Amino acid sequence: QFHGTAFDYIRNDIFDARNFFNAPPQPKPPLRQNDFGGTLGGPIVRNRTFFFLSYEGLRLRLPRTDSALFYTQSARAAVAPAYQPFVSALPLPTGPVIDAKCDNITTPCLAFVTAGYSSPSRLDATSIRVDHSFGDRAMIFARYNHAPTQSSSRYSNTISTQAANIDTLTAGATVLFSSSMVNEFRANWSRVLATNQTVLTESYGGVAPPDPVLFPSPFNPSTTQALVVFPESLGSVRVGPLTENSQRQLNFINTLAWSSGAHQFKTGVDYRVLNTFGGQHAGWSVFPASYSSLIAGTADLLLLSARDELPVRIQNFSVFGQDIWRSTDRLTLTYGLRWE
């Protein structure tokens, strides 16, 4: 028979109180959580072939309120032209200056920016399985799963997004040779692709620099990360791809089990190949040590990095044997051997 289920779980900021630090007139950051999905299963060929399909989706927006110090408009105006596009990308304070004696020469004028926003994430997990029976002595199955995920975190005007695509394919067969002997075989292929990307947003008074400023020749926005870290932890400007990692695996397992008298024997092999690749994109980073460096237009530390790639291949083969011996009604001994 055909059977199915459906579900949905909902949360919404309509039902939640405002964060204590998120006081009016700041907008209330939205909270959204929707976890939904369903299953469906049934016969393809009566009493022989069956399918099972499942899906789960998640849409999540987590509210957050941050408060931090940034350069005021007068402090930005004193910065050298080389740094102007990057300081302008930071949030612009609208509150009072915290130090009335600031001179924008040795001491920059600073003020707080309180920002409310939501960090989004999503998941889509889909899987399908098919089982087929060859009478009472042999059964096979195959299962495929696809699960892309994505989550974002925010600091200042920078949004960092981590994404991963997960795919797995598993197939197996179970053969009953006799009432006391059965063999099970499994094969699996899996792949995980992960990336980390940062972008700039133009909110709270910040204006993102144009690409020619962030990525001068020979740098490319699709393969380069640009980073400027301001002194005294007063923010940073980061944009571009950071990492790209992948992992692929092949796995084959076969197990033969049989019973004889008071003994239950099991033996099998396990072989797997793992290919991993870790890569960090090229980039440039600038670290001015003080506000005086910003005024002078100098960099106290400049880092240039080339693309870093690290492929790794791992193979593993193992064989095992096991015996469960029921020596008496009150004593059972289990012993085995594994070789890799």
C-alpha cells in the first residue's frame, strides 16, 4: 500500500519579544524558522519492488543585535585617500562621540553603531530508496541522498556564507544461501563540496568599494580575497572567496555469516578510497597599526598569498573474522581478528 506523511514546524518573531538591546526606533530583526517536509512510500511491482521518498527543508533566520565602535564622519575625512574607499565601507555612526577631546590626529573620533539583523541559513535534504526482492533468497536496494546546505554569519558590513553540497549513493545485496548462511554486500559513493565566501553589504551608512579598488590587476574577484583590518579592533573590510574544499569516498564491504552448532561465525572485507582536496584562494591583506597610519596612508603589514592546494588520497583495506561461541547456557565467548 501507499503511505505518506507531511509536517511543518513554524516559529515567527510575531510571537517573540524584542531583544533587550534592540530598543526602538531600531527595527526589530525578523525571526523565521520553517522546518517542513514529508515522506511517501509504496509498491512499484506488487510484493517485489518498493520505493521510499523523503524530503526535509529548513529555512531559518536568527535575529541578532550588535553594538560596536566605528569612525565618525570627521574621523573618516582625515584618512588618506588610499584608505578612503575602505573606511567608507564601515557602518557610519549616528550616535554621540564617546570622547569629546578627540582631535582626529592622534585620537580618532568614535561613536557606537547598534545594528539589528538576521543571519539566514537553509537546508534541503532529499533521498529516495528502491528495494527489490528476488523471491525469498535474494534482495537488493539502492539509495540516493542529496543535501545542499547554506548558512551565513555577519559582522559589521561583511556577510560570510558557508555552503556545502552533500551527495551519497549506496547500493547493497543480501543473499540467503541456506537457512544457516547469509551474505551481505554494500557499496557506497559519497561527495562533499564546501565553500566559504564573503561579500560586503551597503547598510548602516556603509558604501562598498568598487571592484577595481578591491581587486587591482592581476587579482580576480572570483579567485581572490581582499582584507583590510583596522587598528584597535574598529572593524574590517573583507570580500571574496576564502576556501574551497572537497571530499570523495568509495567504500565496498562484504560480510559472510553462518552458524554451526553452538558457533556463529562472521567474516568479511572492507575497502575504501578517500580523496580530499583543500584549497585556499589567493589574496591580499593590509594591517595598519594605528590611526596615524590611516592618516599617512601607510601599511605596517602587507600580506600576499598565492592559491594553496593540498590534495590527499587515502586507501584502506581490512579483513576480519569473528566467532560467537555459546559454550554453555550461562557462558558465551566472542573472539575475533582484524587485519588492515
